[in-house]
Amino acid sequence: MIMIKEVFKDIIKCGQVIISPFVVVPYEKFEYIFDNVKDNPTYKNMIDINDLGNGKERGYRDFLEQCKEKGILT
């Protein structure tokens, strides 16, 4: 079982998830948001959580897509 912290280990610096050069999120907040998939952090599972419905989302889509392109998420 791959844990979310292991998947994103190269993106977590000093307790912060580096979303982009100018955006960081505390790891605890990131982990809380994606808690339901912490044991199975796939691209689809995380995108499903990012989607709030009615065309609204949490704002992680670009980050998650980049992680998929880089092979961090499958």
C-alpha cells in the first residue's frame, strides 16, 4: 500500500507541499483534504476529491495533472 506522503515525498519541503513556485500548502492541510485516498493516492481518486461538483473545484487540478505527467501519480 502506497501512502500519500510517500508518493509526494519529492514535492514536500519543510512540511509544505510545493504546488507551484509561488504556491505552497501545509502538508497537514493537503493530507486532510485527500484523507479518503491517503492509502490509494491515484490521479483519478485525487481528481474526484478535487471536484466539488457544479463546475467548482478545490484548485488542485493543474497540480495533479502535472504530477500525472511527471509519473508521480498513476
